[in-house]
Amino acid sequence: MNESMKKENNKEGLYSPKGKVSLGQAVPMALQHVVAMVVGCISMPMLVAGAGGISGSEQIVMIQASLLGAAIAIFLQHYPLKGLVGSGLPVMIGSGFAFLPTLSSIVGQYGIAAMLGAQVFGAAMGIIVGIFFKYIRKLFPPIVTGSVVVTIGISLYDTAVNYMAGGVKTAADYGSMQNWLLAMITLITVIICGQFGKGMIKASSTLIGMIVGYLSALAMGLIHFDGIGEAAWFQLPQVLHFGLDFQPSAMIALGIVFVVNAVQDMGQLEASANGAFDRNASFQEISGGVIANNIASMIGGFLGGSPVATAGQNVGIVTTTKVINRTVFSLAAGIVALAALMPKFALILTTIPQPVLGGATITVFASIAMTGVRMLSREGLSPRSVFIAGLSIALAIGIPQTAGVFAGFPQWMTDIFGKSEVSIVAVSAIVLNLIVPKEKTEKAA
């Protein structure tokens, strides 16, 4: 009886925010979250550095700053400051890929100092959105946030499938049978552990799938450790290493993206609250969450890292596993911070083959979209809400898939709306919700 009660308490601890858990329970859960988000924190600055022609040694500075910015954001989210900064929701923070097109354009045109100056300015804009969210929340009812969450999930599908095929379309082995075999080994492992396993096996299905996939890739000779030996064991981040330059056009362009990303963060925070607690996020949770992410992005600007955003794949992990213990996320933040201070360790994490990542995360992305569907259905799928959500999602998914759709418009139009599903769905759903007449039952409510 005592043993049974202990097991129940352990389970309750793992699935409650402040419950007691052992390291044996917390570490696998933390590693699962870290593995899911850390590659983005490394690949994002490398892509931006490539666009700006930045050297290898300075790429490591950017990677360190990106990892440290993410770690700071995770801590802020899980240890809110007086209810003003941080959400308290079970979220992980990583580099925001919605920023990538604009960052690459700015660094290529004006240089990295101008990009980081625009990032500091844009983060300030994001903080303002978080502060005044109380006054604009009426623009984001469940019909809007639900549509955003559905779109976030759907927009990530091609990322997962692209990873499963190899990740780099110009690579000689892209779409090869070997890549798909590796992806399917990982995916099948995740399915078996997640659907047929129990306890820790079920909860850590994504991590187990990645481990099996990684070992399979190692046996196939696909893991390479080139360059890791040259990286330092320990290196502190460098404040203003690249300097700051404030170019008005760059600031405006990136500032708009930061505002749009705040909307995406709102959707991810809503998805987290719905997936973990089966409820909508509170005003304080969304406002504090947006402010915390943008504070971390501002710090990243001073250190030379990329902006951060709530990691959708990790929201999916939380929705799937229901593991919400704060110790798990604190450990994850500590691991990410450690990787930021140890370049050699960070580079080891980049050896995970992309087919393994794709096979492990496609189920996670699927759960995000389904969370959005639940959010919409909870509010009732009236003809009006079906029209608003359906049209907004159709535009959001269709426009970015059509090359040159805004060829006759200024470049900023393509950067903000031509490549970002979240920007399109947010604007469409907000506008339609304001102009489409409400039904009698809604007016009465």
C-alpha cells in the first residue's frame, strides 16, 4: 500500500507544477525538451551569420548568445517576477524562426550591428505590446487565438517532413531511402513508446525516439564530429562584441515582425494553457509571457544572439506528455545555459541528424494543430466562427506556398506576409472578427 501511494505521489509530482520529483524522473524530461529546441538555437544564428558573411569564430559567439538568451527566457517564464514578467506556464523558449527572413535581409544589407540595433528596438516594441495587452486583448478572442494555434501547427508540418527527408534540399542524399529509414525508425519508436508505453516510457517517448534514431544513425556512419575538437570547453558571452547600429528602415521592418511574433507567442501560450490545463491562458500569463520573451530578445541583442520565441515543438511535447513540473523546465534551462558557456557541448548537440529530428517532432507538431481545433470547438463552431477560422487559415497556408504572390508590392510586404503564416492568420482573423456581423446568440452573450 505504501509503495502504491509513493508511486501515485511521484506521478502527481511529475504532472503538477510544484510537486516533488526525483532527478531520475526530471532529467529525461528536461533532456527531451532541450533536444527538441536546442538545434534551432544553434542553426538560426548560423543561418543569419551565413547571410552576413560572418566568420566561424564569431558564429560561436552568436550561438552562445542565442543559447543564453533562451535560457534566461525559460527561467523568467517559470519564475515570474511579481506577476509582471513571466507566464508561469510550462513552456520552453528557443530562437524564433519567424524573424529569420528579416534578420537575413538586414544583416546582408546593413551588417550585423544594424541587425542587433534593430533587434533591441524591436524587442522594446514587443515589451510594449505585452504591457498594453490588457487594452488590446479584445482583439484576440478564442476565434483568433485558436486560428493562430491551428496555423502554427500546420505551418510546422513541412518543416518536420523536410527534416525527415534530410533537411537540406540541395544535398545529394535529400529524400534518400536512408534518410526516410532513419526518420521512420525514430517515428515508429515514438509511436510505440507514446501509445503503448506507460509511466516514464510514455512521457519521454520523444527523447527515446531520438536516442534510438541517433544510435541508428551512428551505426549507419551518419554522425560526424568535425570541428568539435577545435571548439573551446568554456567561453563567456561577450557584451556588445558586434556593437549596435540603429538604422531607421531596419528598425521599422524588424519592429513589425516583433509585434507579429508577440501575437504568435500569445497563440503558443494559449496552446500551452489549453494543452496542459485544459483552460484558456489568463491576461497575466499572456502579458507576462510576452514581456519575458522580449526582455530576453533585448539581452540577446546586446550579446549578439538571435531573438527568442515560445517553441511550438515543446508546447506539443507538453500537450502530449502532460508533464508540467517546474523542476523539469528549470533543469532544461540549466542545461541550455551550460551549453551556452561550453561551445564544445553545444556543437555536440548539432550532430543529431535532421531525419531523426523530423521523425521525432512530426507527432509533436500534429498535437499543436489539434490543440487549436479544441480551442475553436470549445467556443462553439458556429457558421460565423467556421467562416472566420476557415478563411483565415486558408489564406495563411495558401499564400506562403505561392512564390511571387506579392511580386508587385514592396519587399517588406513579402518579408512580413509573404513568408509568415502566423502574420497572415493573425491579421485576417482579427479583421474578419471585427467586420463580420455577430450572430444573435453572440450579441446576447
